[in-house]
Amino acid sequence: MMAGWTPAGDRELRVGLAGIGSMGRNHLRVLGLAEGATVVALADPDLDALAAATAATGAQGFAEPLALIAEADLDALVIAAPTTTHLPLTLAAIERGIAVLVEKPLAATPAEADLIVAAAAQAGAPPVQVGHIERFNPAVLELGRLLDAGWLSTVFAITSRRAGPFPARIRDVGVTVDLATHDVDMLSWIAGERPARVSAETAQRIHATHEDLLFGLLSFPSGTVAMLDVDWLTPVKRRQLSVVGEEGLFELDYLTQRLTFARATDTTNPRLIGGYAPTFSGDVEVLPVNSGEPLAAELDAFLRVVRTGGRPVINAEDGRWAVVIADALLRAAGERRTVELVPA
């Protein structure tokens, strides 16, 4: 029987962490600096890594994450375990009345995401936040503020590129579910709506079992069009976003947290390059961004919800939509057709 949930208030928060791989160790580092919260329990099947982490933190160690959820006294749980474990771990935490931050993607399939959304929607259920960390990037937050302020009266097109080398640790899903879920969430957030239809092409070049390249196209009801380019094949890491609208162009680099705006210019007076190639130079402005660590902002937002209640910035339904869109992109590529999406 699910325990009813109430906000924790101002007391010291007891936090558990399931998974201390690459991302889990980042969570552990940032949580160690968080005021008013203590990591009291850790879980990971890698016993050597678990022993090192518990020795460094004094937290209780569990080889099995479900045992951590069942036995530890927790206010909050961060799930940084593989995607295929998200469903049972999140449902177990909800059942115990523990607030959850689950790393993206929320689940491996839309059906699994539906189960989590249904559990989180029950009366008395604790909050579930999904770790779409890019929403907390300072440059993204500034972009959102400027869009809200009307810098672009209409968004024509959005382009997203997320590329880099293959991460050997990712074996359970392909690049679409693992990485493109970042971008479909971001593109939907910028457009202010969910896509009506998607099309895509994928390729499998070096991954043993899943696709490692995706080109996707999203069409939104308002007429905004978005393109995403995601791969595990590029030898250098690239994380870039552009937003084109009536008044100009925003360009954003997630890694450097650099944001620029090029204002639309007079296209009746081209400048010649080498005497023959016409171009139009808009005024490009580098916009001020207060740099910061997105993970720290994400965890701070989560712990604030644990203390005071309210809707997480990215809740289970938002996370579900990212999985649904990613699944639709895979179906579009596999079936060589455009896939229509049914509104929620």
C-alpha cells in the first residue's frame, strides 16, 4: 500500500542514491555539497565501487537497489542506474512514499513510462522529477527568459546537434533513447507544444545491438519545424542548439554556456565576398549568461520540491513524452514513414 506523501519541510533530508556509475558519481559529488541534505544510503552491484563510495561518505551500502528502497529511511531517492531498471526502482520508491529524481530517460519504453506516470498520479503519491539536465543549463534558462520576453514573436525552426564518441558504458539502449530524449524534450519546451508528427533516419555503425546515429524531423501543430542530429560516432563532443524566428537567430552551446543572438538584417543590401558571393551580415550579440553547473541547479530544484511540495520542473508526464517521441522516431526510421503523434 502506497504511503501518503507530505513535504519534508526544513529538516535535514535523508537521500539515497541508486547507481554510482559515471552519472551517479556526479550526483554523489554534488549532493555532498548540498545544504540540508545528507546521502545516507548507496546501492550498486559493483561491490568494489560501492565499498569505496560508502567509505568516503559513511553512507549505508546495498548491492541491490530494491533493498535500499525497502530498508533505508529516506526522504528522497536519486536513480542513476541503467535505463532498464528505472521502472521497478521508481515504482518501488513511489510505493514507499519516497520522492524520486530519476535520470533521463524516464523509462525504456512508452508502456513503462505510462506505468510510472499512472503511479505518480495517484492521490498521495510523492513527486517524481526526471533528470533532463539541459533544462537547467544557465544558457538555456536565459534563452527561455528571452523567448518569454518576446525576442522572437514566432519560432520558425529549431536545430539541435548532440554528438560525441561512443560511451562504452551504454549497452541497454541506443542513442535515440539515451541521448535524443534530451533534445526532444528541449525542442518541445522551446516550441511550447508537443510535435504532431515525426520522421527519421537511423544507422548502426559501431554499437553491437542498437542504433548509434539519428537524424530526426519534428513538425509541431503551430508550424514550427525542428531537426535533431544525434550520434555516438563523432570523435569530439558537440552540444549545440539554434532557434530561428522572425526577429533573428539564437545560437547556444551547451558545453561553453555561450548564447548569441543575430538580429534579422536588411536583405536588400548584400555584401559581396570575393566580388561575387552575396551575404547578409546581421548584428551578432553575445548575451550575458551567469555560468553554473546544471546538475547542481537540477538537484537544488528537486530538493526544494521535496521540502515544499509542488510540481517538479520536469515531471513524470514530461519525461513520458520524451520517451514517446523517441519511440516514434525509432518507428519512423524502422518503418520508413512519418509517424503521427496523438495529443495527450
